[in-house]
Amino acid sequence: MLEPEMDAFVRRLVPGIEHSWKGASAEDIEDLEDQVDLELPRFYRWFLSTMGADAGPLNHLMEHFFARTILAGYRMGDFDHRSPLLMIARFYDPMMSTHYYYDLSRPVRNDAFVIRGRPRDGVVMAETLREYLGSFILELTRVDPASQRCGGVFRYAGTLKPVLDEILVDLGFQCPLETGLYCGVYERSDMAMTCSVQVKPGTLGLLVFRIGGSNSAAIRSVLGTITTEADIEISGSSGIHPSLPPNSMITATRAAPPRAVHQTSWSDTAPVAPAHTHAPKTAQRGSRTTPRSPPRRPPSRPTESPRSPAQARRPRAG
């Protein structure tokens, strides 16, 4: 099997999908490969051969990635660029279509960079299509339907992802998919979380997170531990609030592109501070000796919500 981890991941989150998904034909896969005259990444071959024609309950998400949709875009002249760029998703609109494409000149982890927009100035949404689709499927199946959920931004002075991985593993989370420094997919029996940010210089200390679970106190405890175990700040929180009814996200029909999970979105609701359930350790991970400046707010945020006491600067270890 080309992608055993991803295959098991999707089957577990969407039980029975293997009875309805359908791969693209060998001819369609060959036609796509001919568009770039390059070998397709291993993950993309798995995707096309597994659900490149029908994704069952996930059709509303995956139909824009189907082989026939991409080939139709090439035939209509929607995307006339060639190697090393390969269109992999086409969201058609009479006024302005949105394209996602591979940059096959930047292969990584048997996959390749995913870019949205125009080829010359598009946004790098993810290092791999694997983590981009994996994080969205986890949100769709576990975060959005959870009884309690919230989101915000983690901020850290250095490279955030390895520090966050260590804390969450200590808290009992597992990482079901291999991801890089710009994306994280985490699961625990009682909650799930995704973290991601656009792949560009200056973002290694940022991760936009969404977390959902059955108990708001448990979510607050996890977020509180993250902030006390290291110099990680949480900002732009949209608050913990009830979610949509279970499974409503899977059965919904979407005409628009998938929500850009690798972009920061700010809410007008007041932030909910995590409850610090663990005292700060004497020697913190990644602690600094110089005073920390307040986090910079993105210019697109209209107003700045007041910080709560739990989010205030913590005293430094001697």
C-alpha cells in the first residue's frame, strides 16, 4: 500500500468510506502525469487511485480534487501552466476560479508543496497535500462536531512545532500523520486538535489552532499546560463554545473551497483564557533571560481584545 498511515487515518475517521470511494482510472492518472511530464508524488498516486473519482461521504470536500475535474480544467484552458506546476484542485466560478496546485520542484516527504492562487504569487498553503487534507478531515470529523471547541493562535519566540509536539505527547496526544514544522495533527481519546500556518519566512513561531472535545475544562487544562510548560502565548482565541450537531459537517454540501486552515482568522468574541492547572516549572522549556515584548497583532485585526490575567506575562524562573 502506498500510504498505509493516511489510509488507516481516513478509514478510522469516516467508517465505511472504503465501500463508497473509487479511484480514478489509469488513463486519467496517466493524463495528469502527462501535464507535467514528471513522476507524480507517492501520496498523490495514493489519493488518485483510492478516491480520485469518488470519495463517498467526503465528496463535498474532495470533488474539487477529482481527476476528471482537473482534466476538465486543463481542457477548458483554466490552467495553462506546465511543469513543474500541476493543478490538483479546481474550484470553478464564472467570475473568478480558485486553483490549488503542486509545485513539483519542491518535493518533501513523498509529496510536494501545495499552493493556492496564481502560480507566480500564490500562497503556499502546506508543505504537503497529505497534511493539508489530513488536518481538514480531522477538523471535519472530530473538531467541528465536538460538543466544545475553540481556536486561536500559538506564539513562540523560536521554532514552535517541536516544543508543542513534546508537550502534547506528554499530555497523551498522538500524531497520526507525519507533518512538518508548519502543521500539526493531534488526537486524544477525548479531544482532537489541528495546528497550521502558511509556509513562508517568519511563521515558524506561529501556529493557528482549532481544538474540540467533550469537556471545556479538559480543553482549558490542555491550553493552560501549553502556556505554562513553555513560553508559548495564546492570542486571538475565539472562545470555547458549543458546536454544530454531530455529523452535520460530513453531510453538508459545500460549493466554496475548503476553509483555509493555514490562515489566521480572528473572531470578534472575547478571548477565553485557559485555566492554568499546573504551576510553572523551575526550568521551563525554551525559557529566555530577556524580557518578552507583547505579541504583535496582525494588521487585519480590527480591535484588540483585552488580555485576561491567565494570559498575562508569567514570572521568570530565577
